[in-house]
Amino acid sequence: MISFISGNGTSRQSLVDDRLEAVKALRIAAIKFRQTAPHGRDYVGAEHQYEIDLAAWRQRQQHLATLIDEVDNEAYALTQIPGRP
């Protein structure tokens, strides 16, 4: 998702800054999210459920990493579009 840079719209710098602020917040969220990983010690006697929950957690972690990359790439792409600063 890349915004169109126009003379009457939001400045390029503001669009980039907003995305970079979002990336920073998402990275903080990713650090916090790592603390929610399932631990085998909490699944004694339910190892199968641990594997299911760990797989779901890993998928969520990957979604978050993908979102961070996408928004960061948008910020970079905005710097490459000719037009209004």
C-alpha cells in the first residue's frame, strides 16, 4: 500500500514519518510478544496441545514480522516516488 504523492495531500515526509513511527511501535510489540511464547513447563501432560499452541504462536510471530517488513518497505518506497517532498 503506497500513498499517492500529490500537491494537495499529506507531505511525503509526514507519510514516511508516520510509517517509521508505526514500525518502531510494531518492533516494540514484537519484543513484548516474544514474552508470550508457550512454555513446555506449562503443558505437562498435554504435550500435544503445547505443539499446537507453539505452532499458532509462531504463525502470529511471523504475521507480525511480515507486517513490520511491509510497513518499513512502504516508508522506503515513498522516498523513491518522484513528486512533492
